[in-house]
Amino acid sequence: MQLEFYKYQGTGNDFVMIDNRSGFFPKEDTQLIAHLCDRRFGIGGDGLILLENDSETDFKMVYYNSDGNQSSMCGNGGRCLVAFAKDLNVIENATTFIATDGLHHASFEDNGLVSLQMIDVPIIDIKKDHSFLNTGSPHHVQMVEDLEHYNIKAEGAAIRYGELYGAAGSNINFVKKIDDTTFRLRTYERGVEDETLACGTGATAVAIAMNATGQTAATAINVNVEGGKLVVSFDKGENGFTNVFLKGPAEFVFKGTIEI
Ligand SMILES: N[C@@H](CCC[C@H](N)C(=O)O)C(=O)O
């Protein structure tokens, strides 16, 4: 069978996109999804995303990591899926869609950047040398001085598979402060089991953690990732962090068919 796919990327976090509004895609076929995400034997991507019909919103997002397993929210994937939905004429310039962590509002800015509302974050677990929070996906956030030369894959895997997070694991973010409103981020992603060029829920977690731990008082924070620049903004109040938005590019790369 010939499978039609689309490839999108947001700050270098790349995704295979499939229009599954007809429901044809074999969603439980973990091996097939891992194969499609394989960079040598398949299409290649950090994850695969299905765009599906939803009775109450514009569409439904179903996200899989490149290991083939369905997982929690993907911020960059969500922004890319909004661009895909627009290219398919499912939406125009603003949308509400449903994902695994609930409803998301998103819109295109005049400069083409996609702004995506993320879930509220009421609680952050702040420890001496790291923070842990859930921004739709679980994130460990840790400051590292020599971020340029840090072995993200080895150090990230050690924490992800270590005693802190048990079988579920976590995404691991290493951060360096650049100035009062800018941080540099490198992320080890669970389910990819490697460093990716960007992670949207990770950038969101870092911005919130940097504010919560007093590294910045800013509520609009630039997060420089390996694949580009993201901006995270939020309100801070007695209910924690609300009106959280992740903004950045979301771009079509190519489309094609693959024999499955
Ligand atoms: N790249 C994503 C995060 C995807 C989910 C993550 N790998 C997990 O399984 O927790 C993003 O942009 O947020």
C-alpha cells in the first residue's frame, strides 16, 4: 500500500504528518511508526503525528515518538500540526484542537509564526540542583555552565533512566542563562532517546522553571534551542502559571509517498 505523508519541522524538531481523517492508519502498529520515523530506512522524524476528526473541535492530534509509541503532548509537533491543518484547508488563521492533555488554542501571527497555548502549570517541584514540572509532557530542568560541550545524550540518558523518574522516565533539559530574558536550551527527549534540535514542551518548562526559581522575573522569555528560537510567555499568579503560550516557526519540508 502507498502511504501519503507530509514532513514538517519547528525549530528543527521534525515530524511525519499523516492526514488520518478517514481513519485508515494502523494506529497500533508500533513497528510501522518507528520505521516511518527511521532516518535511514524510513522517512525520518523525531515523531509522527496523525491529524484526525474531532466532533467538538477543529481536529484531534495523536502524537507518537520516533520509537513508535504514543506519548504525551508535543509542543513543536502541535505547532506543526496547526500549519499542516492550515495547508489542508481544515482551518484558517486560528484554531482550537484537542490533544492528549486537553484543548489547545493556536493562531498564526502576521510573520507566519505559530503561537500555541499550552496547559496551565499549577505545580513545580523545585529541588537544589533541578526542577521538575509537567507542561503536557514531563520535564526535568537543570542549569549547566558549559552547555556547549556537555554530553547531552549520555547525561540525559543517565537522568532519564535513573532513580528519579522510574519506568515512565522524563525529558531532560539542560539550560544556560544568556541574559535576563534569554536562555539557551539543549534537550534529551524521551521516546527519541537522544538530543533533539528543539522541544516545545521543554522550552515551556524551562521558561517557567527559570521564573519560578528566580533566574528571571520576566514573563516573556526567549529560549534559544539548537534549531532556532522559541518564545514562551505566561501569567504568574496564585494558581501558578496560566495563559502559557509557545511561539515559533512551523514549516512544511516535503511530501511524498512510501510503500508500507
Ligand atoms: N518534541 C516534543 C516533546 C514530545 C514528547 C516527549 N518526547 C515525551 O515523550 O515526553 C515537544 O516539542 O514538546
